[in-house]
Amino acid sequence: MKANSSVNKGGGVAAAAEPAAQFLTFTLGAEVFAMDIRTVREIIQYGPMTTVPLMPGFVRGVINLRGAVVPVIDLQARFGRPAAEVGKKTCIVIFDSLRQDERVELGLLVDAVSEVIDIAPADIEPPPNFGTAVRRDFIRGMGKVANRFVIILEPDKAFDVGEVADLCESAQEAVAA
């Protein structure tokens, strides 16, 4: 076996250990979630937002971020839970997503941002078939971190970027009117 080789879970030899990826962790209630740091643009303090009529319940409203209309998704409501209550540590994670090769900025309302962590691909397990309060297709995997699991979200599925982008366009038209 070569020095830069490793044995994978199936007993075979992997060419080289894949480097760890970085994830931003945040909390919703007692649960810890994560998302790929490469999609995160910034984290902003919770502030006033404009509610837009006819938006689904999980879209909390829109904010003006340096002249751009950014829809804010209430992650608790998106997961079918009661709407999030705003506290001292509540913040909005601004992240990028792609929709038909176009960059779309969205905001996630979270209870608190925790830290940026490294998780090696070997430490990411597939989503469980049961036991989470989040739809399985919203989850990229379960990251093993210091004897606990972190739920790694799959933003393009969890937030249905196409749907939210359409809502964003509607919101921009409503705000402009």
C-alpha cells in the first residue's frame, strides 16, 4: 500500500484521503445544522423586514441588502415547525444558490450561528431513513463531529431555489409597485 493511500469503509484502497470541507454551523432550537461555507456570503444581524402578501408561510419577508431585494426563509417554518421566535442571537445567513446558471441570494433566519468546522468526507454519513424532524431530501448527510452528529443541509433542495427565486421576483415586483 502506498504511503498516501488509505483503506475506505468498504475495505478497498482509496487513492488519497480527501481534504475536509468547511461548514458553517448554526442552531435551530436544540438542533445543530450545517451548510457548506462556500455558499455563505455573509451573516447579518436580524433587523426589520418587509412582509410580502401571498408568500408562503416559510418566507418571513424580504430585506434590502445593499439595494438588492433578498427573501428571508424562516428555517423553522420551512421544516414544518412553528415560526421561529426572534431572540438576542437570531441572525440571517445570506447564501448563494444557482438557478438556471444565475446566482440568487437568499437569507436564512436561524436562532444563532455557532462556528465554522472542518468535516472530512469519511465523517459524513448518509441521511437517516428515520429519526430527524427534517425531510430526508433536505439533508446532504450527517456529519460526525466530536461524538455528536451535525445535520448537513442540501440548500438547493431544502429551499427549492427555483420556487424561492420565483417568489423573489414577485417580491421585487411587489416592492417596486
